[in-house]
Amino acid sequence: MESSSGVMPGHFGKFNQTLVTEFILQGFAEHPELRLPLLGCFFFLYTMAFMGNTLIITIITCSSGLHSPMYFFLLNLATMDIICTSSVLPKVLAGLALEGNTISFQGCMSQLFFLALSLSSELLLLTVMAYDRYVAICWPLHYGTLMSLRVCLVLTVAVWAVCALVFSIHTGLMAQLSFCGPNIITHFFCEIPPLLLLSCSPTYINSFMTILTDAFYGCINFLLTLVSYGYIISSILHIRSAEGKWKAFSTCSSHLIVVFIYYSAVFCAYISPASSYRPERNKLAGVLYTTVSPTLNPLIYTLRNKEVKAALGKLFSFCRH
């Protein structure tokens, strides 16, 4: 029989233990006085993120002038942002509204998969977008060939497929662990470090896989982005006219801002061993990459992009008529 604490009697080998059937998401319970302000803030940010990214997808889909590699990747970025916020924030809002937040074991594993899928896909896609800007600025005469529709589709499918495979393995390994209690996750969503700390079975394989994943997404991926922008900046500096330099820089400035915000939060949260996990730091970083970044991305790409603003104006004019 399942107990009210979310654990169920079980038997493993020679030892009687309890199986965790649900987890308690601590969220922001240590600050009860902030519950209502946080509820309003998260609701506002989720609404803005969902509507903003949906609008970006609609504009790019409906505007033939935006059917280019850069906007095709931006469409995928907006889709990833919607998956990211929708896998976390509805549960956060429910927890703040009801003053308690539990999630089933299966629900936790699903949230872990979709959140990790969207976050890792976004990191890889930002690298692909950096490569796109590199080709556009450093090899403009060959851009149509190097970034053809087929190449863009292959790169995008590869991003989604690789991340889905990697985090299917991660989630599968996590589901194989034994959780015997306590079952309180010191975060507002399910993620790997706090879950590993709760496991009562060996986590060597999980920790090793986490280190490999962090090295690939956080280090190698980041270095590839830096190398791309190294070549981009070098090419821009060789442009003689100030107007030409500004025009070239403006085509990648929005992407640079998004990369800076995203990697700052991810490095803070994940580029450290699970044993050094600090709840308060990771909650703040989690808010940045699951809420703030997906909310800001549509604004950054819209307010700083004349083509998107023009397409947005045409869409609103069509809707009025």
C-alpha cells in the first residue's frame, strides 16, 4: 500500500527498503512570503514566453521573406523555448497556487527528459546558428551552397536526434536507480544533480554520463561557438567602412546576446559535480534558463531585427483587415 509520503514498501535483495512513487518539489517553499508575488511573476513570464515564441513561429512560417536559414533556425529555437517553459512552469504555477507541489516518479522522468531535450537542443542549435553567421559573413559568395535548404534540414534533424538519443539514455539510467527516501527535490523541477543525491543505489554510471554530457554541451560546444565568432570578428575588423562593419556586426549581435545569457546560466547550474550542488544557486540559474531566457529571446530577435519587425507589421495589418 502506498503511503501519504510518496513511498511504498518494497524489497530489494536482502534488505527491506521503500520505493519512492512520487517526489516533493521544494520550489520556493523556504520563502512563503514570496509565494503570491512569485506566482504573478512566473505567470506573467510564462505567458510572455509562450505568446512571444508562438508569434515568432507564426511570423516566420507566414512571411516568405523570412524563409532563409537564419530564420529557419530561429523557428526551431522558438519551438525549443516553448517545450522548455511548458515542461516546467505549469507545474511551478500549480505548486505556488496550491502551496504544495508533488510530482509522480513517471512525471518526474518525463519532465527531466523534455527539459533536458530542449536545453541541450538549444545549446547545439546556438552553435549551428553561430556557424550560419560565420558562413554568411566570412563566405558570403558561397552562402547559398554551404547553407542550402538540405544542409539546414540535416543540421536541424541532427540536433534534435542527437539530443533525443543522449537524454533518452540519461533518463533511462535515472529510471533504473532506486529511490528509497527522502523524496524532497531541492528545486522547482526535476533535474539530474538533486535526483542523484536522493538515490540510494550507486550512481557512478550516471555521474560519468553527466560529466561526459557536460563536457560535450558545455565545453566543446561552447568552444566551437567561440571559434566561429573568432573568425567572424576577424572578418568584420577587415571590413574598411564603418557602415559595413556595423551592418555585419548587427547580423550576429542578437545571437551573441542570447548565447551570453544562456551559457552564463547553464555554466552556473551544470558545470560542476553533483556533490557540489547548491540549491539556491541552481534555482536562480534555473529561473534564468527556463523562464527569463525563453521570454527575452523573442524580444531580442524582434526588437533588434528590421526584417522581423517589418514582417510583424504586415501580419498585424493583415489581422486588422
